[in-house]
Amino acid sequence: MTTVYLNGEFKPLSTASINILDRGFIFGDGVYEVIPIFNRIIFCFDEHMNRLENSLEAIFMDNPYTSNQWRSIFEELIDTIEESEQSIYLQITRGVSERDHDIKIADKPTIFVMSRPIEKKNFSVGINAITHEDIRWQYCDIKAITLLPSVLLRHKAREQGAKEAILIRDGYITEGAASNVFVCKNDEVLTPLKSKHVLPGITRDLVIEILANNKITYLETTISEKDLLNADEVWITSSTWEIVPVTQLNNLPVGTGETGALWQRVDQLYQEFKSVYCE
């Protein structure tokens, strides 16, 4: 039996339900977080809580709980699952109101949390990706539940035998449909600057920290589509996929078409960091 948290109660998933007029259902009016659990330890808890706070502030909502309250909820859910590697899904909507765009008429948020095992995937040989116009809205730095563009982009990637779509806006990379992007050229690691069009990825920031601590040359900068297509290596990052090498892009090899030496080094450093963090 899967246990979830909904509006102050732990209950079976099969009995959890929300009001049909919840603004998350009607308008997609809410935010979310996905937080990995490794060895039953919440990974980068503070960083995820900070991003949640920023997302809530951006949509004019208050955080309903303190960090300690969130941690207590997460830990109780983690204990209901046998697997040691899990992912927490947390969603906060503005709550129930009549169907009206006015946000002031909703005064009680809907709070939902669940945890589930992370499906183990071996991406060590690399994945295929495509490029696509960035069709999303102008506030991609908010981790909003309105994910239809990303759903469509992932579907288009799958139709072409790929796992991810790397997005291009005005000739420059923003990010993946559900990931951040790194490009390597001549032993230098590049990643797009944070902006309204780039989600501040927790794994992205951790990779940058690892690069800096190990004196690996990196730069946060604009990256053109041409630079992407001519890269020696391309990686995507996310909380549950971690660091994934892209070895085929638009059905053409990236670099040699094999996983690169820089990815192998950085992935090893990341795994070492994770092991120490989650001891």
C-alpha cells in the first residue's frame, strides 16, 4: 500500500482525493519539487527548500510549512518504502476556489507529497537527444506544475528515438525539456547562464561546485546552437537522472559518439560526493 501526505494527513494513495475545483486542476496554479533520496538520506534538502521558497514567492504564495515540518513529512514517507533510493514529489497549489483568475479568492493551499522508488536506469553508454525550439513560457525559472510544453517536447523526442529534447530560443540553448545542459569543448565545460528561461537546477549547481572544487575549467555563458552541434561532449543533469552523457544528437554523433573523458571524471566526482553526503 502506497502512503501519501495530503493536507495534514497521511493516507493510502487509493483514498487520497482533491476537490474538482482545486486551482491546480483547473488552472495549473501551483508549484512542485522533486527531491532525490539516496541511502534513505534526503539529498540537498536545503537547496530544494530554497528553490521551493523562491517558486512560491514568484507566484505570490507563502510557504505553508517550516523546513523542519517538511523534513518530518518527508522522513515519515521515506520510512513507508523499502527501497533506499527514492524520489519525493511535493506539490502545492493555491487551493480551492470558484473558477476565477483572481488569486485572492483562494486562501487555503492544497499540499500533496508522495515518495516512490527511483527506477534504476543505466545511462553510462549515453543517450540520444534532439534539438527543438523552446516552446515554453517566459518564467521557466519557476518550478510550476504547468508542464504541458515539456510533456509535448519529451513526446517529440521519443517519436524520434531520443530520451530528451535540448531547447533553443533565439539561436541559443536554454535547457532540456526536463533537465539542464552542459556542453564541453576543448576541455572546457560550458552551461547556460541562469535566467528566466532556465530552471535553477540543484544538480546543475552541484556540478558547477564540483567543477570549481576540482579546478576543472568551466564557464556559465550563452551557448549557440552551432556550439552545441560542434561540441566534444554534451551532458544533461537532473535530480533523479543525475549526470547523463548525450552521445547522439539529431541522429548524429556527439564528438566521437562515445561517452567522453570529462563526463567520466565529473560523474565519478559526483558519485563520490553523493556517497559521502549520504553516509
